[in-house]
Amino acid sequence: MSVFDKLKGMLKGHEDQASKGIDKAGDYVDGRTQGKYSSQVDTAQEKLRQQMGGTPPSTDQGPDAPRPDTPPRQ
């Protein structure tokens, strides 16, 4: 059994807390690098969430909010 499998077992049932920890770690790295590697950090966070079985970060914008990569509606 690998270390990663052990971590997944320990986090089972605590996916939300793991996701918050991933967010905090990413925010820390973004702060230390002054956002220079923000897109790479976001990609790493998403891959970690997928591996850990965590939930995606919650957004306060709702389902009808425009995505960041789409132009605003007129």
C-alpha cells in the first residue's frame, strides 16, 4: 500500500476538509510566488481534488454566473 493510498483512506469522509486544505495550500503558494504560477497552481489543485475524491470549490456566484473565460453578456 502506497503512502497516497493511506492518505486517501484517512481522508475518506472528510473530502470537504481536504478540499479546503488544498485551497489553502494553493493560496499560500500563490502568495509566495506573487501569483506568477497561478494557472499551474490551479491545475495542481484540481488534479489533487480528483485524486482525493474531494469536491470542487464552492462558488458564491451561482449556476448562472458567467465563466471567467467567457465574455460578459450584453
